[in-house]
Amino acid sequence: MELLETLRTCFSCRDFTDDPVTDEQLVRVLEGARFAPSGGNHQGWHVVVVRDRETRQALGDLCQPPLRLYAAQAAAGEQPFNAVHPSEVDVDRAWATPVDDFPLFDNLGDVPVLLVVSIDLTTVAAMDKDLDRVGLAAGASVYPFVWNILLAARSEGLAGVVTNAVVPVEAEAVALLGLPETHAIAAMVPLGFPVRPLSRLTRKPVENFTTIDRFDGQPLA
């Protein structure tokens, strides 16, 4: 598959067939994904391939309270988990209120395979760690690798989705998977053969998000 076609058709898949994903396929995917850049080329990522159905479902169950809060904030007209505008939603009440909006996590045990990608925090340069805002820079050392996984999966006919719904309950997930204390979970990536492959994605045009010289400069058209 041509690179530009891959970029234009790499969709977020949450509905998979029952066809298994083999170790050989995963090795080929990760063999390509490993060439992602990282700060200092430290490559501090680790992938746990969750084959055990009960463990996959346990991770899906852990995600339920954060997803309930996500749904409650969205229903209130907020941007869920926003780092700029404080939420007015009652967190405890939201965490305890079941919702039916997230079937992927309700049935995470049924996905063909789940990859949990973590990053060793001792290997990343968090250049924004002293700024008075949510940190982003450390992700540069892991998210290119996560995205490469999905791009490489396309060559195997596979698809998946990046989710970090487990991050608010990371401590429980870390214990479940036996991750070292220096590792943070960057993403969970369910992978499989899509029920309905998509070939036409909708995104904002370049001139909507690119300007020349300044934020308020002329659009790059």
C-alpha cells in the first residue's frame, strides 16, 4: 500500500471480526513500527501483548469509571477531561453511573488482541515539566511509535484504535500487567481485522489549521 493511501485510510476501528491475529503478524507490525523516532533515540517503549481474554476484559472493566465521567462531561456540553476549563460535573456521581456508549470496552475481552504500550519515564525528555500546564512533550517519545503500529497494521489488513481511557486508573492497570514503577501507560491498542474497512476519512483542510509566520497569519493554502 502506498504511504499516502495508508495515511488517508488509517481509520479508528472498534468493530472486529473473529479472525485471530497471529504472533507472526504482530512481529511484522512491530518490526516496522520500531523505527519510530524518540527523544535521544532511547526507544523507552514496551509493548504487552494481552492474549488472555480475562486480562483484556479486566482492563476494559477498569476503564468503565473514567468513561462514565467522559460521557457525563460530554452530556454537560464540556470537552471531556479538559486541562484548561474546570469541569462542573460531580465526579463521584459520574463514576458510579453506568452508560451504554462504549461497547468496545464492555466487550474488550472479545477483541482479537490488545496491545498495551508503556513508556519508561526515565528515558524521556519532558521539556515542559516545569510549565504551568498539562505536560505534552514526553509523548513525543512514544506516540510516534503507537501511530506507527496502526500504520504498519494496515499492511497486514489489520486495523485498530488508540485509546488511553485506562490512564486515569493507571495504578490498577500497572499492577494487573506487572509493569515497572517507572513505566507509564501511553495507550491501549486493540487490533484485529475490521468488520467494515473504511477508505474515505473526513478531516479539516490544511488551510484550517496552518498559518504563515504567526498564529493569526495568512492560511497556508
